[in-house]
Amino acid sequence: MKTTLEMPDSIFRRAKSKAAQRGIPLRQFVTEAVEDKLKDSLVTGRKPWVRHLGKLKHLHKETQRINRSIERETENIDPEMWG
């Protein structure tokens, strides 16, 4: 299929240069880039946020520590201040 794409000049020049370095036509380079992007979305089940799950797991203990501290401090609130 033939189509027209509009993209910033800087990206066009980089893509054309990269295609030339690989010795392939720009159309093949763009096709491969789109295929790769489509594969990425299939791998994550069309949920791009899934790849970010678990990246903050190392903060779990710190979060628990902070929550305990907050609970302790809220127990110390003077009820007369709120009454």
C-alpha cells in the first residue's frame, strides 16, 4: 500500500540516515519500525502501563515504614483539638 506520512524534518533525516547505514530503503526501515512498535503493544496485551508494574517494588518496605509512622502519629492527636 502506498501512503504519505508527515513527520518532523529532524526525525526524517535520522530515519533516512539510519536506513542508509543499514543499506535498506527508507520504506523498509519505516515498515520495520512500525512492526516493532506493534509487537511491543501485543507483548504487553495492549496495556502499555503493564510494563511499569513492579518497578517500585523495592520501595514496599519503605512505604510500610512510613504508613506505620503515620498511624503512630495519628494516635497521638489530641481529641480536644478536633472537638
